[in-house]
Amino acid sequence: MGGIGINKVARNPVKVKLHSGQPAVGTWLSLCSPVAAEMMASVGWDWLVVDVEHSPVGFETMVNCFRAIQLGGAAPMARVPWNDTVWIQRTLDAGAFGLVVPMVNSAEDARAAVANMKYATLGQRSYGGSRVAPYVEGDYLKWAQENIAVIVMIETMEAVERAEEILSVEGVDGCFIGPSDLALSMGVGLGDIGPGTPHEEAIQRVLQAGKKVGVAVGKHCYDAEEVNTRIAQGFQFLALASDARFMMKEAQAQFKALRLEGGAAPSGAEGKGRIY
Ligand code: 3PY
Ligand code: MG
């Protein structure tokens, strides 16, 4: 045998960090590109989430993104489209080390997410092995029960109000605040966020609930400055933008710097309809 390959993973480093009070920082993959995923993984992120909820990624492309992420050295994760037994089971079998589950609005929703992600007797995940079984230490079933990270999304006011009970559910490893959906549920504009706003107050309420019950809180952030601020506040599972945003920001900046005949202006929607 050639000896070239991937080291076996003893413990999911993301879960270890979340349970020991450390930040785990990653980014979102919305470009549906395994090549972009592989390049991103080599940057040094703890994890990368393939966004299956809001990107047009196909299932097999998602699997190829997982492979590329593993090769680059980050933990492969996904955001599933919904808290759905079938989606969750198939995405875990495809090799995710953890899932971000949208719109978890109650303890009941959180219990369903945990049950979807764990084998009996802790849950109802059906056993079919996993693509990543050869890459983990020991038996995959035991590894999965202990190592797959369950991250529930808090992105409505209903969920903010119930944050403590949601985060107290056994098996929840952390939560992730979706600032845009939270703004929509509050009836405020996507721009009406930030220090001093009711939106920020809601975010801080979730952080306090997490601190009270000892469960990691995270959030999607637009830039490194915000990630640094959030880490100082005690947030842990932090996403910094996305591959799509990094690409568009740099492309727009470079395009703007061009000295074109006739002074052509960038046609991209800078500022408008901000994407992560
Ligand atoms: C939101 O802002 O609603 C999100 O889901 C971000 O990932
Ligand atoms: Mg959302």
C-alpha cells in the first residue's frame, strides 16, 4: 500500500472546541464547487458548511465538497434545507461531521433534530453506515453518536424567547443565529441590525441563554472584525461570510479599481441584498 491517504479522525475537533469553551470558526460554501471547497479548506478554518438550504448544490456535488474539505483539513459540515429526517439521514451518511439545522423554534424541534441525528437508543437515525466510516477511529456507529455536532439555528423571535429551553435539550452541541431570518421575524429591515437595535438585543439574549446553560452560541458574521468582537463577547460557532461573498467582494473591488474607457461603473448590487 502506498501510504498516501487521510489520517483517521479520533474526535471531531469542532465538537471538542465547542464543549471546551473555545471558538470554532468557519465559512459557508454557496458556490457549489468542490474545487472552491478544497481551496477554502486549506486556509485553516475549523469547519466548512456546504449550504444545502440556500444554494443550488446537488447531492453528489455536496459529497464531492465533503471530500475536498476533508482533503484540505477542515471538518466537513452541511446546513440541511430543513429539520427533516430523510435529509438529515442522507447528509450524515454522505459524510458530514456535523449539521446546522434551520428554524429550530422550540425544545420539541430541538429534540427532533437530535433524534434525526442519533442512532437508537438516543434517536431514530437508521443504520446504513457512512461514506466517512473508513476515516474515523474505531467503529463508525460509536464515533457518530459521540462526535457528530448538532447545531440548531435560532432565527426567529419565537426561538429567541425559548432559547434557554432549546439549548437545554440533551444532545444539542450549539446554536447558530441567522441574523437575516431573525430580522424578518421581527418585522425589521435586513439593514436595521447592529449595536443599539432590538435585533442586537435579541442576539445578546441568546448568548446569555447559552452562557446560562453552558451551550455554545454562534452567529453568521459579515467580516473578521465582527468575528473578533463576537469571540470577545463569548460566541463560539462563528461563520465568516461565504465563498460567494469573498469572491464577489474582491471581484467588485478590483473591477471598481479599473480605469475603463468611459468610466464604466460596477453593475453588481453592492450593498443591496447582502449575501453572506
Ligand atoms: C440567516 O441570516 O437567516 C441565515 O440563515 C444565515 O446563515
Ligand atoms: Mg436563515
